[in-house]
Amino acid sequence: MSAEKKDKKKILSGIICLCAGVVIGVLCVKLPTWVHFKNQAEKQIDVSDYKADEIVQLGKYKGITVSLTPSEEDIQSEIDSFLQEYAVYEQKKGTAEDGDMVYARVTPKVDGKKIEIAEEEDYFELGSNMYLSEIEDTLIGMKTGQTKKVKIKVPKGYYGNDSIDGKEAEYQIDLEYICGETILPEYTDDFVKSTTEYATVDEHKKALAENLMEENDTDKKDMAWNQVLEASKVSEKDFPESLLEQQREEILQGYYDMAVLNGSTVDEVFQQFGCKDEKEFVDTQLEEAARDGAKDILVSEAIAIKENITYTDKEYKKFRNQDYDENRDLYKSKGDYEKKNEAYLKHTVLMEKVKSFIDKHAQYK
């Protein structure tokens, strides 16, 4: 995959993380009110809608021990990813089918001028929806060695380059070969020496372990939270439907917001993340994502109730202002933003307080 395409996907991933909790009012539901003003300065849990501490079976969360040492499995996963970067495939001839991995050259032109930034000579997984759907559709049914041309209206923001984004481009597609069995290089001293700054496998493994340790130290607060989540249980039948619905709306709204920011359709945004359209995402991924988000909220609420964790009006306003500054282009005013995102803001501020409590009492080794 080209560096430009990788950078584009990193940017999109960041946007969806930012927008996943933002509801801009396109789809409105009545949300549960679980936080109220205790007094002028402080807010706390209101359990009138549901009682999180009765829904959640909390595991150990106070004084937990979190290991920052990467496991052998973690290191092996890094090695596997490293070797995959240098993988080659058996080169087969024939007709490309949906689901095949193929190697192809893609050359777009706008008004007869080649757009070099959008040229690709790479592997394409047909049916993955990781590329422009018209490219994948064209490759399906092509024979190796064949060339086809197709005109495509490029979505705005797709490449991050005004010379092609939002314009009609003519793509020349050349199918080189169909990928057969994956052929990975051997993890040897010679291979490591030829591809890295290290001389031996042992040196490379040590470096991978040190990098993982640094990442774990940076992410230790989240690691502690994930450990608490895994130890806590919520029965499937006990998830409040109002909370699940609110999570569904927030998750979907993240994609809608990206479409607005990119000037593209919602389905085009879903295609960037491996789904053909919104319906496929809703059918295959939305419910699990909503339950994951709801569990985060329920576990944080349950701990907050048990430990009497609250947040101040000052803390709430600080987070609201920061988040609004990052999303102001989607709203008429700060008041409009807060009105449409109140549940998300309250959930997030309380959750951060709970995470800090867990982090403060955790032991890292």
C-alpha cells in the first residue's frame, strides 16, 4: 500500500476515534439522565433510570497489579508482523474472483494528466472494501495480464489531494497476477541484518521487547482500565436498552460526521473501514461496538457509585471546551454542541475520573 494511502487511513482512524462519541442531532433519542447537579459545584450519579452497581459484577479494580512486561506472545506477534512486511505470494494466472488477493497496477488520469500521487502498484484484496469499490469491481473477472479502464468519481478527501479528490478520473487497471500461498522469509540472523540495524535475531527480539515495554508504560493507564473491564461482567440481558440505543447513535454519528468533514457520502466513509455500506456495518459490527461502549460506561458508573467518585463543574467545563474546540466546525455554537452531546460529555468526564482512580491505586511492574 502506498505511503499516501496509509497516511490517509491513519487520519481517518483518528477522526473516527474523535467523533465516535459525538452526537450532532441527526438521529435523536431520549437518553437516560444518570448525572445531576448535587450542588452548585459538584455532580454525581443519579440511579433513577438504572442502577449500574446492581447491573455490573465488578471484578477487582482497586490495587490491581498490571504487568508492563511484554509476553512471549506479544513479541511473537511483533515478529510475525515484521515478517509479513516482507511476505511474497505464489504468482498464479487465471481470472480474479471475489475474495482473491491480487497484485495490480492502478494509474489514474484527470483531464488526460497522470496523477502520480494516486498511482498504486500493490496488493488488492477483492471484496474487502478497502479501496474504491469501482476498482475492486473492475478487477473481479479480469484475467491476469489484462488491462481495463474505468471512470470513477473520486470522493472528496479520499487521497487528500485536490488534483484528484472530488473529480472524475480515468483509471487504467493492469492485473499482474493472482496471489497464491503466502511465502514468508525465514527469521534468521542474515535476514535481520539485511533488513534492520541489528546483527542478530536475539538483538532484534530484545529491541522489539524494549519498544513494547515503552508502549506499555505510555499506555499503562489504559492497560489498567482494560484489565478492570475484563474482570467485570455484565449479563447480556441486563444491558439497559436506552444506553445501548444511545451508544448505537453515537457510533453511527461518528461516521456521519466524517462524511461531513470529508465532503463524501456516508457509504463511502464506511468503505474506508472495510464495510460495503452502512447496512453491512449495522448488521455485522454495530451491536458489538454498542455493547462494548455501554460496558465501559456501566463499569465506570458502578465504580463511581461504590467509591463515591464525582467530578466538579470546572472539570466538566474544561473537557467540554477542549472537545468543542476540536469539533466546532460541526456546530452553530458551544451551546448547540453541549445540548447535542451532553450524555457523551458526562460519560467521558466521569470515566476519566474513574480511570485516574484505578491508575492511582494500581501497581505496575
